[in-house]
Amino acid sequence: MNQRRRFERIDNPESFQRAFGVSRETIYRLSTYESLLRQWQKAVNLVAPGTLSQVWHRHLADSAQLAKLLPAEAKTLLDLGSGAGFPGLVLAMMSVERDGLKVTLLESDSRKTAFLREVARRAGVPVDILTARIENPETQRKVGQVDVVTARALAPLSRLLELAAPYLSPSGVGVFLKGREVHGEIDEASIGWRFDVELVPSMTDPHGRIVVVRNVTAKRRVEP
């Protein structure tokens, strides 16, 4: 059985633990997350209703696969447009036993940040949660520059780079979950941005790719 098929079968805590080798404490945190997601979904639209039967695969494992791509020396991680917490809150849960990684979740919808705070409290996860807009200069000043920026289903890559650039340190890395249109998004982003890019196949979606970008700088615009 190849690795891709193993990941396609991550549909419960046991298969998740086997696939990612996480501790029982991490599985407890993720199970708490799943339970609260189902409860809150009745009042707040956190995820597509059709994905609730596949939470471990579509949301938890999809987010968890980014953990192995985080630089070992990373000390700070910012998740843009966190929504229901994917991938940022999952990465925070997986990093509890990793010394020195500070995770910040940034989301403008106060209902969703209320959910994130409840999950973090109930699961015992140290994470900073901000109700704010990504583009706000005050938000940028408050967060500062970080080692890693993550996002899922937020915007096309060109827009993601625009949103992430103020937060990325000079050696910072962007790690973004993308779908089948990724090559077109890279071409479009290359018009206005310089960056080094690595594409990593998704473990949960045969059409998905994880986009890892480094050395992100805006190209100088030529006045007409």
C-alpha cells in the first residue's frame, strides 16, 4: 500500500495517529476540536456541511500534512484568514510539544474567533487569536514579522503573496494549500512578484499541491 492510499484512509483518530505518529495528548486535542466543530457548526458556518462526515481527512489530516514542511528553526507562525482554524490551529495542536513555536491565528469574523478561542481553551492549546483584518496596518504592526505564514482556501496566490509579504521575515516561508489551478496561479503571481517556489504533492487530495514560497519580493512597477 502506498503512502497516498494510507492518507486517503485517515478517517478517525486511530488512523491519524498511525499516519502522523503524534502523541495521545495530541489526538485528545484534535478529538476535542472535532467535537466542538460539530457543535458550533449548527450555529456558525465553519466548514462546508458536506465535509462534516470527513473531518479527519478533509480538514485535520489536510492541515497536519504541513507540519513536516515547517523549518526546524521556525519560532513564529501566522495563519492568515484562519476561519475554522485550518491549518493554523491543527499545527498549533501538533506543536504543543515542540518548544518555542508561537502560533498566531488571524481572522476577521468575530464568531469564528470565538469558536477558535473556545477550542484552544478546551483543548489546552497556547495560541494567539486575533480578530482583525489582514490588510490593516495596525494588525501588521501588532503581529510583526514571522518565520512562517500559512493559509488555506483564502485567495489566489498573487493575492496571498500581497497579504503575506508584510508579515514575512527576510528568511520567512509561505506554506499554502492549493488545488488543481496552482500552475496558473503561479504564472499570474510571477507577473508582480519574485519568489522561489516548491510544489509538494498533497497527501489528502490527488489534485492538490502544497505551495512553499521563499524570498518573496514585489517587482518594481514601471510607470506608463
